[in-house]
Amino acid sequence: MSKHTIKVCMGSSCFARGNCENLSFLEKYIKDHNLDADLELVGALCEGKCDLGPHVYVDNNEYDEVNIDKLQKILSSL
Ligand code: FES
């Protein structure tokens, strides 16, 4: 895997609607797969698109309504 940046919206709406669980999943995934050097996990502020949240950004791609299933698909495509 080459290096990727995963940005998780930490705004209150996205966080309450799933990014709390998504963040825990990502942290565990990175640890379990020893991907510290390849996946950089960062937080993002609310960008005002809460209706379609929770939002996760991977490199330059924006994903809406992200859940763990969707994250697994995104991660396997990297
Ligand atoms: S809280 Fe994530 S876009 Fe508003």
C-alpha cells in the first residue's frame, strides 16, 4: 500500500452519526494491520455538509454517509 491520508470529520453531527465508531474502527484497523507508516489518520472540522454525513476523506476523495462496511470497501481499494 502506498501512503494515504484519511481525514475523518470530527464535527458534532458527523461524529454523533457514526464517525465516533468509524474512527475507532480505523484506529484498530491501522494497528492490527501495522499500517502506521502507510495510513495517516487526521481529524477535520465540519465543512457544513452535515446532511450527507458522516464524512470521511481519503486523499482527494470525499465519501458521504460512511459506515464501517463502506470503510472496509474503501480500505480494500487502496
Ligand atoms: S459535522 Fe461533518 S460536515 Fe458537519
